Amino acid sequence: MSKRQTNSLKWTADLLKLGETIDPETDRPVSGYSKVRDLKYNNIGITAADKFTFKDAQEIMKKIETRLDRMVENNQKDYRVKINDRIYDIERIYVRESDRVMELSLSYAD
């Protein structure tokens, strides 16, 4: 008999994707981020080494663990994560294939 898997992901964020929409007032395309779906995650603490690893990239402010999503993994620059009212860029992705989990290193979005 196989083990029963339980959902250990406690928190919910919004997964945003870059796309174009039509502005109803001007009928012109406007690029922006729109919500794709809810993203269940666990918060992982960051270390001082994580914060200051890259000189040219943004400072890592948050690390989260979520289920493996190949679309996010392959196109990380097109996606952002919104937690509460703060929007984060995805800087790095670490994938654990055996657990079907990915860790996202997030920095503040401009």
C-alpha cells in the first residue's frame, strides 16, 4: 500500500504572467502582468550568503518552495509572484526532481 501524500504547502500567493491586454479607453494594447492562478507555497528562510551572492542581479529577499511547474521553470522571466501586496521577480529556480518541488529565489520587482 502506498503512502498517502498530504498537502504541506501552507500559504497562497498569486502567480502573474507577462502579457498584453487591450485598454478599453484607448483600444491600444498594453503590456502588463495578469494573474494566472493561485500558487501554494512554503516560506524558506534566506541566509546572508543568499542575499549577497550576485553583484549584478537584484538582492534576494525571499525564498519559497512550491510544486514543480515546467512553464515557470522554462520561462522564468515572464512570471512574477505576488505575496500579499508585494510583487517579486523570480531570480533563480532550483528544482528537486525526486520530490517534484522547486525553490524560487525572489527579489523585489521594479
